[in-house]
Amino acid sequence: MEMLSQYFIRAEFACKCGCGFDTIDSATIEALESIRNHFKAAVVITSACRCPEHNEAVGGTVQSLHTQGRACDIQVQGVTPAEVQVYAQGLGISVGSYKNFTHIDTRSAGPARWEG
């Protein structure tokens, strides 16, 4: 079990297809650590690294930052996605607002905001 930070292990970020792609950007880890510390609650990674094939299979965009290891879809236990989104926007990262989860990414030309 390879720890990437105080709260996160590499396996949490692995592509769901089993291809082995699990390299996540350090700035994304820092944002996740900040979210975890702020809410004092577990952050569940629902989607992170995606190989191009898996990204296409789940309907991701061709330029998805998931394929670069710079994006995560998350849920914070006991915290509404709306609360997570407000806090994450203050971190200077990109935030996608969805009903059941929050997308965060560390794009270079950001931060971007959108609702899905």
C-alpha cells in the first residue's frame, strides 16, 4: 500500500479498467489534502486517472484532465457536494459542480467553473 500523502494511497487513483495508470499530479493531492483537513471527513475518490480507452468508455471528453492524472471526482462523507464545491473554489483550482459529486482539477489555464 503506497501512501501518496497523509490520507491517500495510490490505489485510490488507479484507472478503473485495471490498466495500471495511477499517476496523479501533486497539486491535485494537495487540494485533496486541504479538502480532507478542512471538513475533517473522508474524501472518497470516485474517479481519478483514466486511460484514453476508459475515458472514452465512460463518456469523458477527449481533452479530459483525468487522462493526464490532473483530475478527480470526489465525495466527502457527511458533506454535501455544494459545500465541497464552495470550499474547493477558494483553493484556486478548477471545480465542476454536480448533484452527487464534485470534480476538481489542476489545469494550467484555470481555474474553470461549470455545472454538470
